[in-house]
Amino acid sequence: MRGQAIAAVRPRVVIVGAGFGGLEAARALAGAAVEVVVIDAKNHHTFQPLLYQVATAALSPAAIAWPIRHLLKTQANARVLMSRVVAVDPTAHQVLTEAGPVAYDQLVIATGATHSYFGHDSWEAFAPGLKTIEDALEIRRRILSAFERAELAGDDGAAPELTTFVVVGGGPTGVELAGAIGEIARDALKSEFRHIDPAAARIVLVEAGPRILPTFSEALAADAARRLARYGVDVRTRAKVVDVDASGVTLEDGRIDAATVLWAAGVRAGALTADLPGQHDRAGRAQVAADLSLPGHPEIFVIGDAAALASPDGRPVPGIAPAAKQMGAYVGRLIARRLSGRSPPPAFRYRHAGDLATIGRGAAVVRLGAIQLTGLPGWLFWGFIHVYFLIGLRARFFVALDWLWSYVTYHRGARLITGA
Amino acid sequence: MRGQAIAAVRPRVVIVGAGFGGLEAARALAGAAVEVVVIDAKNHHTFQPLLYQVATAALSPAAIAWPIRHLLKTQANARVLMSRVVAVDPTAHQVLTEAGPVAYDQLVIATGATHSYFGHDSWEAFAPGLKTIEDALEIRRRILSAFERAELAGDDGAAPELTTFVVVGGGPTGVELAGAIGEIARDALKSEFRHIDPAAARIVLVEAGPRILPTFSEALAADAARRLARYGVDVRTRAKVVDVDASGVTLEDGRIDAATVLWAAGVRAGALTADLPGQHDRAGRAQVAADLSLPGHPEIFVIGDAAALASPDGRPVPGIAPAAKQMGAYVGRLIARRLSGRSPPPAFRYRHAGDLATIGRGAAVVRLGAIQLTGLPGWLFWGFIHVYFLIGLRARFFVALDWLWSYVTYHRGARLITGA
């Protein structure tokens, strides 16, 4: 594990990050004569597509996150180190972790993305984003606390800013958060307050572009916007945020006082990726070659949200789970072939399966090639796909049961305010 | 709600704390012509008897905690305020919360207990206790992180103190924690580490008295000690802790180096109770009259772990959930009768149903009057009783399923390291 241990008999593949991409890369190396070392600052792999359900009190963290070493338990050539990687030293062929250096023969950077505030990092304290379990618990705390504070203020007259929620960013995460806050306000909290009517909460979805869900078709985006409006979400497009502070957001054309502001507007690669040699795009992602390696460093690969790559048709490979998984599988296969002396596979090709976003109870938008689904059929398909892709029988069974219970009762199972 | 609102038509009963006692008191007032105000610093009621299962990664917090206002949703005369009560003003008949003063006509203090370090408050940072969901998550973090750190240190030679766990206090909580850490080490983490053998972890249960489980019979305590030993727990009785620091504990007759020390040795009433007028016992509990009121203040009641009361036979009413519930129900009934002009009920009498403690997979000790159960029968009874007393169909169903799954697979469902 340490720098001195570089003279291992089997070549060592170090994978930094155990998200969708890193985990898939590790698994693709299961049969190879290599030593796989997976390093992650967390002990768990997070199923990010359902993180918004933790943030909105529908699911517990453990329903969508699993210990990385449990997932790789049966892969004899893999070991897992829980530590933060602070730097890559391409010359010395080692990564520096908080627990010391780890030498590599082949390196896979799969550290994903973090929130981007477009140069306004001070906004983060007022408008948290949603990338980790901790983020989700913080957002859950803010949403539920807002209603509690409004109830406390009840006797002192209206305090509408306490039950005003602004979600910045009209992509799938923003749409899902806004829709779920609507469900909390209308359904889950019904009849539980004496001074306020949670259903009167104001939810504003702010999008700088001309429409929400820009990666979806115009028809699907319009359907989503209509349904959000029906659920009480005020959708504001062409609305550019110019400031965020403790009491709300300032748009180019006005101000919204809100105790709770959530950020789903932009992502950028983390510092580790930004520090890699070579070219980067504006979001700090590393420009990779057609085989996902870093130009000039055939032994370093960057995959998933940390990589910038255009498909042959010029469109960028999107920052979604299926893309990360395909990249991980590709790189794992490539390394296995390379280290066993076989010819490399042809250039990576991203295959886009489709786009999904859920809006709320009984409504989602789905595009799968020529097929488009909305409303209940879309929602059922969305639910089925997400349960299918959860890891392990237990998670599938428990999440499906949780959803069934919530659908029948309108309740949410994890309405806890924890932490500071 | 504010001080000015004292002129309410219905008398107001303020209940501070929504644990077993406070919640029961609120419910006992459901039919009374009063205004019930339940104030708690948390938004949730915690099922404390299963908190050790959250601390040992078996259950998620939401499986054993529910929003207080959800539990009181259908009780029309009750409202819930989430705020911390910082002081009681018996003269002005109001409690001071962080959100302002709240006037009362009748007051029920049900704030429970916190950990006691017997004057060594500096030990708390090194040896957290287990009273809240946050405590449980902190303990979970420490237990799971210890194994991760040991794995990281693996190449540098043995670091036995990293996988040494000391539990101080041989009551039910200490026994349950020690047994569950044994299960984690032997079963849940099996085959997941490459450098260390989790099953070689050292678990020491330290008890100052002559035996563990002092409230149980000698035979049951001996059975528990035997089973703990079989599960690899080193039980040390007559072992007095003289110091706790970042690297372990010092006993009167020796030193144990341990990265993880947990505290289950003593409790004391919180500051609010200690500041009440009147007599207090050594643990800061308020001495109450036979009707659970504060002598000289017939309008103030103290119940549950905050109250010191002896049964007619001289034995103190124990600090367990059934006692708190009985006290809550009694006080609710008493207040309802008093405010409707009826005669007060006879003095409170505690009825002891029994004692239960689980040791680990397939073993518990149970005493119900003349009946004593150990081993698997005890464990099945323990599980049944705890599922039965959980609140709501959902919690019962999910916890029972979680346990069944864990029993069959030997896994634990919530092995997440979260927080700082």
C-alpha cells in the first residue's frame, strides 16, 4: 500500500473514487492478474439518482448507500482503502492519500463532480447542493426545520419567507427536489401543524435557460412544467440568479425572500481532477483521449463526471450514471487487455439509453429512443428502473416496500431533523 | 404560545420532552378540555431501547424515531413546538424556550436523563454515551472507522489498539453494545478486509460493581456473562475507571489502550431538572411527591428519568421506558381530573413488569416475575416485545424484516460512516 510497496509482483491498478464509474472499473478487473486498490474518502458507494429522496425524507441513507468493501468483498484481487486522495504525482506514479502515498502502475480517476456556484463560492452556505449523503441530510434538515420555525413564529403573524423554498437549476435534480418539496408540503405534513398550513408553502424552481429539463424533448419538458405547476411549483425560466444570501435569492428581475434555497444549477470536477496535467473544460473536467486516458499519460484514465469527452457526433458524453458505468467498464477491460499483452479495445463509444426525471407522486418523464412516457406510466417505469439498478436484493426489496407504503399512506418514512 | 397568550380559555398544560413519559402524558390528556403544548428540542420521539442497534449499524435512525407532531397529529387539543427549553420560571408560570416564553397552567417536566461521567466531563469527548440519534450515529462512526483505520495501518504492522473496544458500564446498554460490537467483528465484516482480521478485535466490558446486569438475578447475569465471553467479550467486573483519554482507559489495576471507548456507566438528569426548586438526588433528579408533583408546586410534575421517587417498598422507581410511560399516563390522568374538578387519583404506584437485555445473535436474558428466559427463547421474546412496542405498523414491519434479513445473512443494514 505504501510507496515502498511498488515492487508488487502483480501490477497495481489504483482506482480513486467508488462511484458508478470506479466500482464498474474495479469489477471489470475481477478476473485480471492485477492488484486492484479502490480508494475513497467515504466508506460507502452512494446511489446518487435517489439522493433527492433522502434529502426529502422519503428514504433513509442506508437504503441507497452500501459499504464499498461489502460490494467488493468477493473480489479477491481488490482491496478498499478509506482515505482522501489529496494529490496525484504522475512522475512518481503514486497518489498521495491522507494516510500516506499509494503507488500505482495504472491509475483510474473516478472522483465525480461537486457543485459549481460559478465563481460565487460564498453562496454554498446559503444554498447547499446535493452530491453526498451528508448533503442530503443537511437539505432534509433545512426543509423540515423551515416548517418547524414557521410554526413557532405562527403567533407573531405570517412569516411567508420561512415556508418559501427556492430550488435553483431546472435539470432533473432541481425538478425532482422541487416536486418532492411540494409533496412534503401538501401531503406528508397535512394536519400536523396548528399555526400554519404547510400546503400554502411557496416553491419556486428557478432556471436560467429558456426551459427546464434542457436535455429532454420540448414536449416532455413542457409536460413536466405543467405538472409541476399543478403541484404548486412556480417554475421560472430565463431567470438568472445574481446573488444568494441568508434570506433569499436575488434574480436579475427581482427578489425572492426564502429561508431555504437549494442549489442544483451546476457541477464542476473536484480539485484532484482540476490539478491533473493536460487540458480541462470550463467545469474543470479533464479532457481525455478516445481511450479515456489522459493525453501524454497512457497509464492514467479519467472517467465519469471527472472526464470531458465528446462523442463522434460532437455531443458531450453526459454526466449521468450510465455514462460513468460504461466508462468504468471500458477502462477496466482496456487495462486488463493491456496488462495481459492483448491489443487494446477500439475507442470508447457512449451508448445513450435514455433520460428519466420524476416530478412527484404518479408523474415522471421518460425518453428511451423513440419512446416517450409521461404521467403514471412514466412514473412506474421510473420506479421500476431505479429499483432494478439498486444494488442487492435487500435494497430493492426495502426501497420498493418503502415506496409502496408512501404511495398508499402519503407519508414519508424518514422525517428526522438530525445534526447541528 | 407567547407569554401574552396566557389568557387562553382552556387551561394550558405544557409538557417539556416527548420521550416515553411526555408522549404518554400528552395522550392521556387527549379527551380533556385543555390545551396541550408539547415542547421538545428535537423533532422526533426516539425509541431509546433500540438506539444501540442504530449505534451498531443494524437499523437506520428512521426505523426507531418518528416526528413528534406526526404521533400527535390526530390529537386536536395538542400542539408541538420544536425548541429547547432553557429555564422554568415557577413564579411567572412560564417556561423559557429559545423561541421565547411559553406560559403554563400545569407543567410536566419529562426531559429524561443524559450521561454522567461522575464529575469527569472531559471524558465525554473520548467516550461518548448513547442517548440520542446523534449519539448513536457518532458511536456508529467510531466503531466502523476503527476497522477502516486498522486496515489502513495494516502494512505498518499490527495496531491492536485500533481494534480494541472498551465499553464502560455493565448495565443493559453496555451489555447490548458489547455484544453487538462482537457481532460486527465476527459476522458482519467477515471476508471484507485484506490486512486485518476483524474477528480478532478485542472487546472489553468494564463494570465497577461485582457483576454485570445488577438489576437482574445472579443466575441471569451469570448466563449473560458466560455468553458474552463465548462471543469474545472480555467481561471485567470490580474494575473501576480512573481516567479516560484519547488512547484508552486507565483502570485502578491497569491500562487498556483502545481507539474506541463507549460510555454506558451512569446517567444524570439534565440542567433543567437540576435547576428546579426542591430536593434532588445525587444524579440531579428532582425528588417528587407521591403524586409526582414537585413539593410546594402542585402545578409542576416531574416524570420519567428526571424524577426521583421510591416505591412504598423503598426501592427506587427504575429509569426505564415502562416506568416513564406509567408516570406519564398517571400525571395526564391526574391533571385531567384536577382541571375538571374531580378528586385526584390515589398516589402513583409503579408496577414492574420485568427486565430484558439482549446479548447478541440468538441470546437475551429476560425476567418477568417468576419467569426467566435465556438463550434463544429469551432472544425471541425480547425481539417480539420490542417490535410490539414500536410505534406504528410501518416501524414494526420494517424492523422485523430488517432483523429477519440480518439473522439470515449475518449482515447489518446500515453500515455507513457519515458526518465529520
